[in-house]
Amino acid sequence: MTHPIDLDTWLADNETALRTLRRDLHAHPELRFEERRTADIVAGYLTSLGYTVERGMAGTGVVASLPGKDPSRGIVLRADMDALPIQEANTFAHASCHHGVMHACGHDGHTTMLLGAAHALRQLPQLPGSVHFVFQPGEEGGAGAQKMIDDGLFERFPTQAVFGMHNWPTLPAGEFGLRSGPIMAAGVRFRITIRGKGAHAAQPHLGLDPIPLACSMVLQFQTLAARHKDPVSAAVVSVCMVHAGDTDNVIPDTAELRGTIRTLCSTVLGQLQNDMCRIGDGLAAAYGASIESEFFQYYPATVNTREETALCERVMRETFGDAATHADVPPNMTSEDFGFMLEAKPGAYVLIGNAPRGETGAGLHHPAYDFNDGIIGDGIRYWVALAQAYYQSK
């Protein structure tokens, strides 16, 4: 580039366009692996900047690379694109136009910030290595990160380290958080079907009621985190759905429990799954019933590596100041499929504050949530500074 940009000036000049882009994405949310319009907009934006765009990984994924002087070296900067099956409660002009679907987790903002970084970095001096901009589908329960890996992401785009960022509504705008080690929990969903025998409610002795057994299981599962693991290992077992029967005077044949297990260690997650099966099988045998246990939508813990976390912390302190950098935020028991990328490569996942100063905004996955457009510039600054700092440190 013959005339490298001044980033401050560039951000000021592009503020309105980036905000408009983010709000357009918010107004047109798409569920996991249905992000066709979003992918078209991302690909079109990148193509207009002169990028060669790769499409189709995990179905709707988009990848573009900024070539470095040594193309065998590369880092991944990742943003997620999918929305959630939630009916939006907001009434502003850019509220979702798709009934029952909304960007309640800020992936519209993540996508916009990474597009802005791709735009800015292309107008700055060439880096020693490449930067791969990864726009990932299916983060919300679809394990899109693993699907992109399975489709050859790291083989097609040589990668030494991976970096992710998520907005955080309990952190003030202008501030950042991170930690070395686990920052997000491993998680798995479960479905337990209890099979008894239906009967008239007035003649329970002629059937085998699955409901008392289901209630016993719910209670016993609560002992797993309290009495079946090391107390210093964080874990939570939540039964979030219970379904049995269709009327009030018939004992049903079956009852179903659904929920999640979350831990900060994938090994502990496996242990708790085994414990749930053991307790369930034992209770079912005692009652004379049968059960089927299914575990699905596994996400590993999101575990930041030490060297890459230290680099991200340095970037935050140098770019935004010590007061804006929180280097040991508590781990969160939510799950994030960026953990799959961190299982494959070293890297770090960080939090960017989303709450307006002095205000408390709606939390993630809340029907009144909205991404704070005021942090778009901060996110772009972070990505640009991180890409530059990574190659300066190597």
C-alpha cells in the first residue's frame, strides 16, 4: 500500500458505515448453518476490498486471507455469524424482521468488527505472516468451529495461533477481560427418557408411573456437583426441561428430562456423564423401569494458552491502558465452540465490554439484548494491534 492509513482517521471516516452494516445484520438474523444472506454480505464486503474469498466450509463459512511476506506463517482471527431462536422484544428501527429469530448474542457485532479489521489491515503495511479472517457459522449449538476444522481449515490456511473475541454485557464499554487457562466451560446437553407403563390415575397399581422416578433423578443429579467431584472443580448440572403426560387423569408411559452439564475441565465433564448414567440406571432398576440416556452437542472447555494470553494482555494494556485491562476475569460456565479451535492450536479468547458506561444492559440471549455500536472501533483497534503485535513478538 503506497499510502498507509491513519487508523484513528480511518475509524472516524468509517464509523457510520460500520454501524449501518451492523444494524443491517441485526435486522436480518439467520440461525445456525442458515447464514446465507450474512455470508453473502461478508463475502461481498471482502471481495470489494480485493480479497480472495473462500466459501463453503461448514456450509456457510467464509474465509479470507491477508497474505504476509512469509505465507507459511499465519494466524486466525475468528468471528461467529449465527443468531438465536428467540423472539426479539426490542422495538427500535433495526429490530429483527424475522419472527422468532434474533441476534441476542452479538454475533452481528463480532462479524462487523472483524470485517472492519480486515478492511483496515489491508491498508496498512504488509505483515511478516498472513492473517486469516474466519467468519464461522453455527456457534450456537452447532459446533461450527469443529465443522470448519473437519473441512480442512488449518490445512488450507496454515495457522500457528487462533484468536477469538466475544462482547460481554457485564463489562463496561472500553474495557477488556481475559485469563490464562479455562475462560469458558466445557458443556454437553442430555436427554433422558424414562419408560414405565401408563394407567388410569385412579389405578396406579396397574401401571408403572415414570414421574416419581423422574423426580428422584432430578434430586439425585443435584448431588453430583456437590458430592461426586472435587469441590474445587467447578461444575453445574441443570435439568431444564421435564415433560410427562398429556392430561391430568392418566399416568403416562414415559417421562423425559433434558438439560446440560458444564464444567471447566473436559475430564470432569466425562466423569459426570458416567455418574448420571450410573445413578439413572440404578434408580430405574430399583423402580422396575427402563431408561435411555443420550448426551449431545458437546463443547470442550475454552482454554487459553499462556504465551498467547500474555500477548493479548500486552496488546490491551498498550492500546487501551491498564485500567481498561482485566487480566484475571473469573471463568464463566457458559460454553463456546472456539474451544475446538483451542484444542487444535494455541491461542486466546477474550472479552470486550459491551455495557454503556454507568448502565446495565440486557444480558446475552435476552430478548431485549442489543450489541453496543460504540465498541465497534475498540474491537477493530484490538484486532489490528493484535495482528501487528503477534508478528513483532515472533
